[in-house]
Amino acid sequence: MGLITQILTLPLAPVRGSVWVLDQVVLAAEREYYDPDPVRKELADLEKELLSGGISEEEFDRREDELLDRLDEIEAHQRRLRANP
């Protein structure tokens, strides 16, 4: 960027800063949403609950299916990221 361009686009600096901040928030939210560790922990907790008698087999199966679907979604997202860096 030349000096003239910087001077002429100076009024847009707050907008560029706001866009950057929003991009960072979106990236952080995506990292958290697509993190498989909490889902794996929830699966382990679910199994403990089943073994302790806290939930029925049917409830376990239903919730386990939901969590496994979530893990599949996370893995598909990670594959897409690796394919399109």
C-alpha cells in the first residue's frame, strides 16, 4: 500500500478493525464447536451413567447415537479443512 492509498482509506480503518475482530470471534467459535474432545468426554460420562444404573439402555442408545453423529460431523468438517487449506 502506498502512502496516498493509506491516507485515502484511513476512514475505513475502524471498519477493517471490526471485521477482523468478528473474523476472530467466528474462528474461535468454530474451533470450539468442532472440538471432538468434549463430545468424547460426554460419551465416556454417558457410559459411566449407564454402568451406574443412572439411565436405561434405551436412553443410552438414543444419546449415544446423537453423540456419534456429532463426532461424524466433526470428522467430516476436519476432512474438508484438510482437503481445502
